[in-house]
Amino acid sequence: MLECLFSYGTLRKKKVQADLFGRILAGSPDVLRGYKVSTIEIMDEAFLAKGEEKHQKTLIVSADNMVEGTALEITGEELLLADKHEPKNYKRIKVMLESGKTAWIYVAPGNIEIQTNKT
């Protein structure tokens, strides 16, 4: 069974997908309402040791905003690979996209709140 992972940044890049999943993911443009993109400083040394930048984008709750991105089709096994790719303190939560699809997103600590668009 395929899962849906909403990406607004790095995971949309074909090279990242090929390196992480061993294939290019299918996906379609979509919108996440009730969030905006913010930049935070990452302290996870294991994440930084992979060559990732210290400042990363994350989603934060923001009722009047929206984020454009891609709804990626991903297997459960690939979703676990994505979990390992993200900084260790990021959390994966489900949301409802504008298309009506239920999707996973990653958020940094302190950015998780109950929203009406979540399932």
C-alpha cells in the first residue's frame, strides 16, 4: 500500500530521491493550508555529519498561510527511510492536503498542534 508524503523542499529533488530511495518518486503538486515554512537551527550531530546544512526548513502552524509542495507516493518501507533521513527530533504527523489526500509531513519539536486539517 502506498503512503503519501508531502514535500516542500529537499525530498522533491530527483537526486535526493534516487540517493535515498533508489528511485524517482511519483508525485503531484498539492497545497498544505494552515502552515508556513520556517527555518530552524539543527543540533542533531548525526544529521549534520551526513553533510546536511545546519539551518533547515520546517513547517509551523500558521492559520492564514499555505505551503505549496508535492504529494509524493511512497511505500511504507520508504517512509521509514525518510524518517531516518530527517533530524532525529523531527516528528512525522498526518495532515489533509487541499486535494483531499491524507499525507505525512515532518515538523520540528514545538511545532505540533492540533489542527482541523489533520486526520
